[in-house]
Amino acid sequence: MWFTETGLVLRFFVTTTSGSMLRCKINAQPKDGFWPAAKVRGDAVKEVLIIGGGVVGLACGLALREAGRPVRVLEAGTVGCGSSHGNCGTITPSHALPLAAPGTVGRALRWMATPDAPLYVNPKFDPALWSWLLRFAGCCNRRDWLRAGAAKAALLQASRQALPEWVARYRLECEFQPGGTDHVFRSEQALAGVQAERRALAELGIASELIDGPRYQREEPALLDGVVGAVRFQGDASLRPDRYVAGLARALREAGGEIVEGCEVTGLREDADGPCLRTKRGDIRGAAVLVATGAWSPRLAAALSPGLGPLRRAMQPGKGYSITYARPTPAPRRPLVLHERSVCVTTWEDGYRLGSTMEFSGFDDTLNRRRLAALERGAREYLRQPLGPARREQWFGWRPMTYDDLPIIGAVPGTRSLWLATGHGMLGVSMSVATAQLVADLMTGRAPHVDPAPYRLERF
């Protein structure tokens, strides 16, 4: 008995009453697109071991189960405990243009003396950070900006297109809303300054609509007077990220995948029988290992493989913040980006979140209340009810930032069974479905639905 590309094949022999042997074959098909995760003939079918139980790791696990691969997710903490938890839950092809843009370095240098600036680089002595920043600066030119934007757009648009079907098929009760996002402006100069970006996005197939201030304020009563205009990205969407992650975990378990929480990985060895992960709960052997640990990937790299050396140079943690409240009245009808203050606002059935900011300070684990206050101060400039009636959570987390602002997806050169799905920056939720489908394509030998070349580790 074994698995094939199209089904499970059973071959057996039957002895007739006359003593002759008949060879029989049964072709079975997977139920609901999934094979059971149980192993067949000992180690004939082995698991893909996924390190990281955030949104990318869980989505990859689900796509691999759908492709017929047994899956075990190993999470050092609890499912979705990192950036998958505290982000604003927007699905944004509109964010295809990378952070590494012309002019970004100048803004960052000017803001170094402003600790609550939207983009802040801590001026402390950190050789790894400053080396990364030099490489980042090298990408801040129009050619690389547009090249990376095209690669980001491919993943973002593929994810956005596939997400509604995923939500329906896996019964993900995550308050998915396909109504777009609005970027709101209180400065004519700022509004004029984004027109070049709108044109660049339009060339990538990402449409937007310019709405004048008076009309927009009639449509959105949650805003204070003084809005000069808004840009609506109709192709964007939103969801509640904690419920999305919980839904992915439930769907993966129902599909036969296993999730092991509190299972920190400390090393890897490869031998003739394949990879074996060392964990604080014992050794675990599988057929392949997929690293989906977000901002922690460079720290884990040294313990896993010399082939991951470029990962440590390519990535830095980008610290983000959010505050969650009970829902105010009035609340915005769509997710908003308060452009001049770089604050994202999302509203759910019984919740409301202010988020964003980017801080490069390594793995500094302090909750910087000055940066939290900047979120609230920005909201007060735009909204009639900027804060909810009750504050539920103050949060920070580290985003996995590569210096070219593209994720890293694919096999690790020089290894037989080590793969990566990391480096998604601020867009892990937005890119989760397309990343998962690309990983499943590559690991099972299918023709990839998105060109994988821009995301390979070898580019570093």
C-alpha cells in the first residue's frame, strides 16, 4: 500500500478454490481532498515538520495536508502568539510597494531623534543592525523598488484572490470583509505626494479611487472635519487575525495534522534516514523540515544548518505596536490608514484596534508607552471617537523584515530536506494563502502557481 500523485493504491493477491493466484488492485481517492495522517508501512510515509505555529506555518500545514503530506507543527509557545496575534488584520495588495523605497533612508535619519516617529531606528551600537541597514539603503532606488513591488504584488494578489474560497472551505469564522481599505489625508501636500505610488500600483494591476474630502466625510461619519481626501483600494480586505489563526489551527487538526505547543526546537541533524529535529521535548524525525518562525528565524538558523548563514544577514526584527479596545460609537465602516500619522484602524463586531509603527531596535522586549501614545494621539487627530470605551490589550511584536522587503520561500541550498517560509515583514496575514500554496507546490513537485524565483534564499 502506498500513496501516488492521484490516490492510494492497494495491491494484493487472492487464492481461488482451484489454487490459482489472482492479482487485485484498488485505487482509492482522498476524502475531502485529504489523506489521513497515519503512517503507512513504518516510515514509508513521513511527516513534514513545520517549525512555527503562526499564520504562515499553519497555512503551509493546511496546504500540505491538502496535497497529501502528513504534517506536524512544532510551536515553542502557543499557536499564533507572535505577530499573528497583534496585527490589524488587513489584507492589502495596496501595500505591494516595499518599505525599501527612494527617500526612506533620509526620513529614517531625520526621525532618529524622535522616538515616537512612525519609522524609528534606535541609534544604539548594533553591528548586525547597521550592516542590515546598509544593505537596506542599497535597495532604496527606483529600479529595486519596482522590481520588489512586482514580486510582492504577485503574492498579495494571489492570496487575496484565494482567501474567500479558503474562508468558505475551511469554515474560518474570522469576520472576513472584502470591502477594501481607505487611506485618509488631512494634508493636500500629502495627498499629492501619493499619486506617483498610485500610478506605480496601477501598473501592477492594483486599482484605487480618489475621493474628495467633503464626499468622503459624508460617507464616513466617524471622521472629524478637515479631511481633504481619501484613496480607496477596492481590492483590499480585512479579517480578525486571532480568529483567523484559531480557524487555521482547527482546520489543520480536522484535516489530520498535528500541532505540538510548548515544543522549542534547538537543533537539527541529517543522516541517511532524513532530518531529525532536537527539541526540548525530545528528538522528532520527519521527511522534511519547513522553517516558518518569522522574526525568530535568524536566531534559529545557526542551530539548524550552515546553509542558513545568509538568513542571519538578510533579516532584522521590526517592532510593531497595537492597542485593542471595545468598539466605539461611531466606528469606521472600513479599515483606515491615517496617512500622515501612519496609524491603521480596524473595527470588528465587538472590537477595535489601532496599530502600526516600525521600530528597529533588535529584540528589545520593553513595551514603549511613548509609541503606544503616538497611536492614540494620531487617532485623536482624525476620529470623533478615537479610543474605545474600554482598553483590552496593549501589544508589541516583531515582524520578520528582509532588507529588500520580500519574503524568503523555498528550499535551503546545500541541504536535502530543509525549507523556508519566512521574512513576510508586515504582510504575513496578507500573504499567508499564496505562500502556503507555493510551499505545497514546491515541496510536492507541482508546477508553482506563482514564480518562486524572487523569493529564493540564494538572492542574498
